[in-house]
Amino acid sequence: MPRLHPRVKWALPRLAGLAILAWVLHRVGPGAFVGAFVRVGPWWFLAALALNVPHLACKLERWHVLLGHCGIALGRRRAGAAYLAGIALGAFTPGRAGEFFRAWFPVRQAGAPLATSLATVLADRLYDLALMLVLSAAAAPFLLGASWVVTGAGAVAALLGALFLLRRPLRRVLSRLRVRLGLSDDQKDLFLGALTTCAARWPAPLAFTVAGHLFLNLQVWLLARAIGADVGFVESLLLFSVANTVALLPVSVLGLGTREAVLGALFVLAGHAELHGVTVALSFFLLGSIPVTLAGAALLLWPAGSSTPRPTPDP
């Protein structure tokens, strides 16, 4: 049986996302989607686009704080270039693993140990993932009609239960991840020590994580209101968190297709129009994901002005 070229093996799973998107647009009607998107208007469009700035600023400051906690001195400008470049590479890798590329910035520009730098990137990703999982857990009782108190309590209980049950599996996952990242046994303690530091000094990183998600979901809610969806901010936050979590599955580029299908279905479950959910998700992709990815790609293509190291191919 002939072996597939690596690029073909990479591209095939992503075609699933495009196929899902085509199916979703066929369901709601391409013309209906265009009509809904046009309703956004220039002022809503600019407001949604501008919210990328505070959203990214919160994420950048979170990583900058994590670097500082681990004793790594990297300026905000260079950290920002690293963050955007990592987003661009992460857009085309499973689970956005390409974001680990930014770990080379502190190594090359601040002389940081690679194990420590990689730990800060992993911790940065875990803060986002943990919050999305908590919000996704809260979405389940909400969709079942539970009160906000029950919804919040369920989310907290789900988080604490997950932390208790996943302690040992998480250690095994971290061990395998350390090996895949190319860290030797001698670097194990440095890697785990930096992760522990990032977790132990959680108040500031968590605050920036929450603030970043609030700005992101304000962007989503504004898009929903602009197209006429009668959805509240908290409801939008919960539903979009589920869709954004599912979008991490490695079957699309930047979640294109999976996010639209899931958010459309969730809108229907919550009593809204599927068209509105699909339009909000695709509008977010066009106004949120694409501009940020293009900015990161520009830093990768023209690194001279940003001191951005180019990714080196595997030997």
C-alpha cells in the first residue's frame, strides 16, 4: 500500500472541517448567511475588529507574567512578537501545537533554559483550556434549564472533580509531552518545577485569562447582536465556549467548520436560529482569527523588524 506524502496526510483531516462548513452553509443557505453577515455594518465591524487588541493584550500580559514568575526577562515587544508568531504556526498544527514555537524566543533572546520556556508556554495554554472547560461544563446545566446558581455550582464541581480524577493521568501526559518536546531526563525537574511555579502563582495569570475571555466573548456577543440574535452576554459566553473547545479538534484549520456546526446546533438548543449561530461563528473566524493569524504570519515572513527567529526545519 503506497504511503501518503506528509503534506497529504496533514491536509486530509483538515478537509473534514471544510466539508462540515460546506454542509452547514448548505443547511442555512449561503444567501441567508451573506444577508446576515452584511447586517453587521461598518461600525459593528470595526468594534468587533478593535476588540482583538485588548483580548490579545491580556493574553500577552499573562505570558509575560508567567515568564517573570520563572525568572525570564523578556520585553513586552519581543514577547508580543513571539505570541503572534506562535498563533500563526499554531493555526496549522493539530491542537495548535505550533504555538510551542514561541518558546524559542526567550531561549534565543534572553538566554532562558528551553525546559523553563516550554513550561511557560504549556502553562499559558492550560490556563485558557481550563477556563474553556469550566465554561463548557457550565453550559450543560444551562441548556437543561437549570438556574444560574446550579449552573455555577456544577461548573465548579466539574472542575474540582476533574482535578481530583486526572492527577495521575496528568502526570503521565506531562511525562510523554516532555519526551515529545525533546527534553532530556536532566531537564525534567526544571520543566516540572517551572510548571509548578506557574500553577502556584495563579492569581495574576487567572485574572488575565478571565479578562481575555471576556473581551473575546464581548466580540462574539456584539456580532450576535449586530445580526439580530436575541442572546444575552452570559448565554453567548457559555455557548461559544463549548464551540471553541470543540474547535480544538484537529479536523480543521483554526476550527473552521466545527465551530460553525457546533454553535449553530447550540443556538437551536437554546431556542435561537441556527443561521445566527453559524453566522456568529464564521464572522468571528473572519474578524477575529484571520487578522490575528495574518499579523503573526507577517512577523514570520518579515522578521527583521521584530527580531523574530525563523522556524528551523527538522533535520
